[in-house]
Amino acid sequence: MVVKVYGPAYASPKRVIVCLIEKQIEFETAPVDLIKGENRNPEYLKLQPFGALPVIQDGDFTLYESRAIIRYYAEKYRSQGTELLGKTIEERGLVEQWLEVEAHNYHPPIYEMTVQLLFASKLGLSVDEKLVKKSEEKLGKVLDVYEGRLSKSKYLAGDFFSLADLSHLPFTQYLVGPMEKEYMIRDRKHVSAWWDDISNRPSWKKVLELY
Amino acid sequence: MVVKVYGPAYASPKRVIVCLIEKQIEFETAPVDLIKGENRNPEYLKLQPFGALPVIQDGDFTLYESRAIIRYYAEKYRSQGTELLGKTIEERGLVEQWLEVEAHNYHPPIYEMTVQLLFASKLGLSVDEKLVKKSEEKLGKVLDVYEGRLSKSKYLAGDFFSLADLSHLPFTQYLVGPMEKEYMIRDRKHVSAWWDDISNRPSWKKVLELY
């Protein structure tokens, strides 16, 4: 069964796609244009009632929320491709912890910066410079904690690559690329080495090549 | 080994405590006073570098982020107490989906309302009425989706109680109690029945009795 992923042009669906590649799972994609409001079409809302990206369809199973989808596939195909949940139940606990840190500490400021710096002009809105500055400060403080953590272990959850690291790829790519805030990564030695490591994985290079 | 939970007076640690009760796991608690800023003490920051609640200590294993902790215990003691992750891998996928919906759709507006209506005055701040109104509207739209979902299944992830439902208990208790916004639950027939069901579980009654 080929997994169908909606909205590959955007960051959150890329979180799913890079996971599918790591797990060697076949997939196809279906475009959804947020600027045209295609995520508010009745047909789309039947799949994802909040109008958010991504959704996957896998036979007659439909699932949304990118971090739920990556957990589902990492668990379902545990022994296929890269092990992304750690080996022990305690390692998995730490993967869950850092996935939650990504979602609740890292994501809100970087998402705000993405909206302001990359999408506001496309939506005909002016950039809220004060909000950008505040978000940048918040993200900096989060990255300071990451620097401490990554000075003690190679990856966030331990000495193994996991969903916790993978989940950072799409928005951090915006940060170092089109947002022109690469200094936030480069000014922190261990964060910088971690970013080089995870962003050079063949799976992520493939995602960047495809979309 | 008795699990030590930090900060039982607050909502997010209660998410952990109700889970431990459902899973029949022994625990003890350690107070952390946010108003006094005890979450910024160096000793606390060694356990939770972001200064957030809760943290657990279980022997020499330390874990933070409430939704990571509940996943960890639901998995570790799968066959003890209430099964909270569903029976099949697809059911677990849906538990993960609705846990993410709780975290990303339900939590932000209800948390904003909690801060404004319950904590602003304790912190000597004035209530931002505009923000309360906006958050209430957002939460209402989320609850409309819940109403649709709960008209088709008894609980969020299907016809079984799970972490996804449990995760809603602490902040919804604030909503129907001290925030005096019970109408938001009662105006929606299926949400109302769901709330009666989950909030009357012995585990949650025990939490309310203890803290």
C-alpha cells in the first residue's frame, strides 16, 4: 500500500516525508495550496476537520497531525529502515520528551518567525518586527538549552538519531535558509555540529531535492 | 520504586497524576511554587532546564513534559491498570492524533484563558479582555469539531478511553469550575456527555480530592 501525503510543499508534511524515507516506506503526494485556501475546501475538511496540514491516507486509514503520523510509522515499521524510537522504553521516553520540547518550546517561536518573515508578504500583510524580535529571543533561549544538552549527547534523546531530531528539520531549514538566521545555529558549537549531522542525512537531502 | 511528581498543585502535573492512578502506579509528590518562582531555582533547572512543570523522578530516571511522561507510563505498564493506548497500532495512531490535537488546538486557547482569568490577578497583572474573547472563540471552534467527532465515537480516539481523553481533564476542570465557562461544554450535547463520563472516573475524582 502506497501512503498518500497531502501538502508536500509545506514544512509540517515534510516532517512526515523525511520519516517515510528513513523507514523505507513508499509514498505519493497530493498538493494542497494554502494561499488559495484549498485547506478549507469541504473535501479537505472531511479528511482534516481543523483545515491543517498534513494528512495521510494509507488504504482506508486516515491520520493527521505530523508528529502523530511519524510516531505511527516509526512504531508500525519498527524493524524496517532506521530505528527512530530508541531501543529501550527509557530511550523512547526521552524521544517523547524531546519531541514535546520541539513541539512546545522550539516550534512556537520558529513558527511565528516563519509566518512573519516568509509568509506575511505573500498574504499581503506587513511584518510585525516586534514579534519577530521577541520570537528570535525566545528561540535563542531554547537553543541555549539545546547547546547544553548536545554537549552531553550527540543527539537530543541520546547517542542515537530519533524522531526528536528529525522533527526539527523542516522549520530549521527555513531558519538557516530563506529566513537568513543561520547565525542562531552557527553561534552554538554543539547545535551547529548537530545541525550539520542531521541535515546531511540522505533522507533530508532527498526531501529538499524533491520539493 | 515510587514515582516522584513535582508540582501537584498545577494542571499539567495533574495530567501525570491521573495517569499514574489509572495505571495503578505508586507515587509521591514534591511541591513547586510557581508564584514564588521556585521553578527557576538552580536545583529545579537541573531537572527541567526550561523551568516548566512537571518533572518526574523514578529511581535514577528523570523525565519531563507531561504528555511524554504519560506516554512513557502507559507504554511501560501496558498490561497494568487501564489500557490507555488502544489495542491495535491504528488505535494507538488515533490516540496520538488526538493527543496532538489536544496539545496544538485545544490547549493554546484554554491555557491563555487560564492565565488571564485565573493567574493574572495573582501575578498583579490586569486581565486582557480582548485576548480572553479571542481565545474563547478559538476554543469554541475546536469544541465544534469535537462535537462532530464525539457524535460518532464515545471517546476521541474511538470507543475506548485513552490518554487523548485523559489529557483534557486538568484544564477543562478549570474551564467548568473557577473560569465559570461551563456553558462551552454544556451547549454541545456530545461534548457534555463525554465530559460527564471522563470527569466522573474514580481516578480524576481522586486527583480532585487530593490536590
